[in-house]
Amino acid sequence: KNQVEQSPQSLIILEGKNCTLQCNYTVSPFSNLRWYKQDTGRGPVSLTIMTFSENTKSNGRYTATLDADTKQSSLHITASQLSDSASYICVVTTGAAGNKLTFGGGTRVLVKP
Amino acid sequence: ETGVTQTPRHLVMGMTNKKSLKCEQHLGHNAMYWYKQSAKKPLELMFVYSLEERVENNSVPSRFSPECPNSSHLFLHLHTLQPEDSALYLCASSQDHSPRNEQFFGPGTRLTVL
């Protein structure tokens, strides 16, 4: 069964600090992996997309990594800001017929001043 | 602004009511989606429309009835809902219905069923 597990479920960090979110998946065959940011009361917005051959991709202070061998991805937030408070959702696309999306449960990040 | 709008943003309804959620996308996309987001659960895909035709229906109860009159508009008609249907309902669109394409989400409708 295709699954995407995210950890931790929630995280509190102080403004200016770094943090790393984890995403482990069992989706096979793999096509791509996206990280979405969802602010409270808003819809998710794509941060990064990574395909099989990509190990690292950055979008401003957000850096995503992918290890396709261990089926793990991480999202690193550098020098966190109050506006980074949101849920971060990992979504994996299978390359099999039907091209399904599998969503993780998300990590809720709260940045405190 | 994502280019996908949803109305209403908040809705409270009784179990015997009939209401509709509306979604409109201004991105020229050909595919539209309805998702349900419950607390502490992953997003659940409900329906997929491509060029106004339903291409996916993920075992959703018949009390949820989608309608796609054109590629820019998507509705979700609700009737005789249950309290467990309370959730955030998200609409999304993408260039076509291949999951490899980025989906652009609306802000959602927060639904409460009493």
C-alpha cells in the first residue's frame, strides 16, 4: 500500500532558528515528490518538486532533499520567520498507471518570537 | 493569489439542508479537483474532472454530488450531510489531470454540519 509518513506531527521553534521536517514514503514506482506549505485558513501552495534524479532543491530559505534509495525526503527551513508558521505537506506521485497522488498528514510548524 | 477562488469561505448547515460549494479557476486549466481535509488526516481526493468530464470518483457518498458545467467552474452539491462531514473542502486545478502537474489550490470552504 502506498503511504507517506511525516514527522514530527508538530514542531515549535524560535524565530531565527533552523528546523528540518521529515517525509518517508513507500510509494512505488516513484515519479516525483512535492512539498506544500499550507497557511491557516488557506489552500496548500507548492514549495518544491523533486524528481528521481534530483537530490536537493531550494526555494529561498526552504531546501528540500531527496534520497530515492531510502525513500526519504526532508524539508529544511533556515533562519525561520514568523510567517513560516504553517502546515507542511509532503505529496508523492507514483509513476504507475493511474498516476496517483499520495498525501502525507503534514507537519504543523509554529514559529515563536 | 492562486487564481482559484472558492465560495463561501465558511458554511454552517443542518443535516437536512441542501447547499452548494462553488469553485472558479482563472488559470486556463483543464482539470479541477475536490478534496476533503479533516483535522489530523491527510487530504482525501474526492473527485477529478478533466475537460468537464468526471475522470475519478473515490468512493464518495452520494450525499456529495459534483458538477462541472465548464472547465472554469466546479460545484459540490451537498444534501443530508452528517456531522462527520464537517471539514475543510478544498478545490484545486491543474493544466491537465496528470498528477505530475502542479495543482493550484483555492482557500477552501470550512464546512460545519450540525
